[in-house]
Amino acid sequence: MPFENHGNRSFTPTSVYKNAPAASGVYGLSNARQWIYVGETANIQAELRKLLEYPNQVLREHAASGYTFELSPAEYRIERQNQLISELAPVGNRLHAQAARARS
């Protein structure tokens, strides 16, 4: 099942500050063509603000224009993140998995 209450918001500092909660959950970054990354965090707002300020290699190569999130208690975040990654196949998560396998 995709993100609950999927509401794509603009991935900008103002939107993140106004709309993203400082709460536990999972988040997804996307653009008009694809899902870029799905992650989990104890503080959605802080994580999104960090990614805006210090984008990783994937975000520099695949610019995110939108984000969405859903609240999730800490004990379910990783499970929900993995479920969304499996379902949505974000390019950034695939690249991270390939790099991890290459290092093994």
C-alpha cells in the first residue's frame, strides 16, 4: 500500500517547515517522473531539512521536487520503510542497495 494520505508537497524549506511534523515516521521524495528515495527517521521535519541543506549524491543527480510522509512509531518504521521501498522501487534506494552489495 502506498503512503497513507499521500499528499505530494513541494520539497522546499518553506513547505517542509510548514507541513512536515517533527515526529517519527517514514518519508518519500519524488519528482514528476519517479520515486527517488524512501527513508525512516525519528524526526521527519529535521531529516527533510537536512536533506535540503546537504543533499546526498542521489538527490544531486535526481532532483526531488516533492515529498510525502506518514507517521509511524519507532518500532514499525523500518518495516514500513522496507514495504514502501519494495512497492515503489525508488531509484536512490536501489542505488544504495547496489553499492552496499558491491562493498560486501
